[in-house]
Amino acid sequence: MEKVGFIGLGIMGRPMAHNLVKAGVDLMVCDLNQDAVNELVAAGAKAGSYSEIGAACDVIMTILPNGPIVQSVLFGENGVASAIREGSLVCDLSSVTQTESRTCYEKLKEKGVGFVDAPVSGGEPGAIAGTLAIMCGGDEADYNRMVPYFEILGSSSLLIGPSGSGSITKLANQVIVNLNICAVSEALVLATKAGADPMKVYKAIRGGLAGSAVLDAKAPLMCARNFVPGGKISINHKDIKNVLATAHALDVPVPFTAQLFEVQQALKAHGHFNDDHGGYVQYFEALAGVEVKSDIKE
């Protein structure tokens, strides 16, 4: 059995690590939040530093807030790569840029270590349920080595292409998800201002062409005024900033995504940065002077 390291026990990483332990994986974990580490140790994992994980583990997974943190954890002083063994495999589940993933791939390749970029979609509910969608870039042999772990963490995984392909796919995913949430927000604000119950509007349209996983996930939470984060605006703000940087480098105009970034900026300025991204509705509510809410349950 391979020994697996898992670095990053946040909203997504903690339940993912729990699912690996439950599946019988020999797991070593690390996070700056000692309470999260203690929780996983109590569940059956072992604790280790970045370098200890590098030295001891055959497969190392990271899921961290942004690309610079991934680079620091892997390649900084006493980082994973300082002690990693040839033949090991690193899989980064974080949402970063294509360039950042390729940098990891090249640096680790020089050490005889494989690298797969494998960002995930599905939010906290998907992480808990083990139903994440996992989009991957890297070498086929490295991807195939990760498949048994992906089957524990998600309901689907796909190798899209060479290193960086998973990361660019996740950026495309974030454009669609976040703009969809904004469209739902704008529509429910319109309906509410016109005097319709937003929950009834949601129930009426969910079976038609307007129906989507985003609509089902976010409309009931908006109507219940529940903005407890499953996917923080702050994290999605980082992703959309990465989309803009990547698009500009490729000379791809993304006008809707640029407007989305300003919506996020406005919510940041008004203290909503740590709300769930269903909280985008608060931006549109402020413009219209109305509040989306309903006493009707799903």
C-alpha cells in the first residue's frame, strides 16, 4: 500500500482527507490549523511536516488557497521537495493558473517526481460526499496512478491533456459557475422586486431550460438568506483574478468575467468577502433596494 501525504485541511481538504482515511488509505497530514490536524489524527491519520511528508510518502496531495502558497509548500525551505524521493508523485488539487501548474511539473520532473494538476469542483458538499468532479493535467501514467484516490474523492475524473490542462479547465469551470450564480441572483432580485415569491419562481423554472446544478444549489440558500460559506467569495475572487490574467495573456476578451470581478470587489468592500458565493445576490439586492427571501421551504 502506498503511503499518502495530504497538505491543506480547509473547507475542502478536511472532508477529503477524512474520506481517504475512511477508505483505509495510510495517510499523513499537515496544515497550519493544528485543530484540523488533531481531528484527522483522531480519525486515524498521522501528522507530519512538509519535509517529513516529502520523505515518507509515495503520493502527496495538496489543496491550498493559491499558487504562491503551493509553490512555497513544495519548494520553499524545508518544503516537500527538499526531502522528496525519486519515483514519488505530487497531485495538486488547488485552483491555480496553468503556468503555476507547469512550473511545478517541470521542477519536480527534474527530481524524477511526477506531477498532476487536478483541481476539483463540487464545493464543500461534494468534498463531504466524495462526489467531486476532478479535472486533470499531466502524464497518463501519473494520472492512472492517481485514479484509485480520485475514485474515493470524486464521482468523476478525466485526464484532459498535458500539464496545466486541469488548471485551465478549472478556470473555465469557475467562469461558468460564478456567472451562473450572478444570473440567478439578478433574476431572483427582479422577481422579488416585482412581487413574486422567489422560492416559487425557482420551483417553477427549475425543470425547464433555466434549470441547472447551480440554480438548485444556490437559489434555496439565497431565499433562506444562508450565506455560510461552502465556496467563499474570497476564493472565487482569486480564481476569477487568475481567469483575467490568463485571458489577457492569451488576448482573449472576457467582458462578462471582468464585470464579475467588479461585483466581487464591491462585495469585498462591503464586508461580504467570506460569504458563500451565493452571496453575490447581495450586490444585486443593493442595486435594486430589495431583499430576496422566502418562508417557503425547498
